[in-house]
Amino acid sequence: MTDTLSRLREIALLLPDVEERESHGQPTFFVAGKQFAQFRDDHHGDGRVVVCVKTSGEDEQAMLLDAAPDTYSKPAYLGPSGWVAIDLSGDADWTLVEDRVARSWELAAPRALLEAGGR
């Protein structure tokens, strides 16, 4: 877990104006006070290691879940808001994780930050 969280932390903290703090007992990443990524390790005993990220909405969420069910799942609590969980166990695709975390950051970041150049 520590190596996985460290790697995720490196990805998230490279993005502008990111703050990490615990939310609901989980390491969570925020931009301008808005959550955009949450690390979960055995959340409520599910035995999984994932990062939860925002999508543009239910259509994108459904497309990702259908296209890659071994990679994406609907996370507890955040799923109804269009979030997906990305499996970080085994041989995770870290290029995909980096892209999805950055996209989630873009969806949460304030317009002024995006207009200033964002990432």
C-alpha cells in the first residue's frame, strides 16, 4: 500500500494548487477546496486498492465501466456522483492513472486556475 499511495501522491501533488488531507479516513486530494481524487485501501473491507476520480458525468462513467470492467468500478458513496474507482492492485497502468487523476483535477479546478495554464 505505501508504495502505491506514494506513487499516487507524486502524481497528484505535481498538479497546481493541490492539497492532501484525510477525508472520511482516506488520503484525499483537493484543488481549491474541491475533492478530485481519493485513495482507498480495503475500504469497508472490500479488499481492493483503488483511486477514486471524477468523470464528466454519468455517460462517461458508464462508458468507462462498460469498456474496462477489470480496471474501473463504481465506488461506494462517490459513484452516484459520476465518479469511478481505478484498480491499483497488481500491475496497474500508471500512465492511465496519471491521465485520469489529471482529468479529474481539471474537472474540479476553478476556471481561473485552468485559464492561467492549469497543468
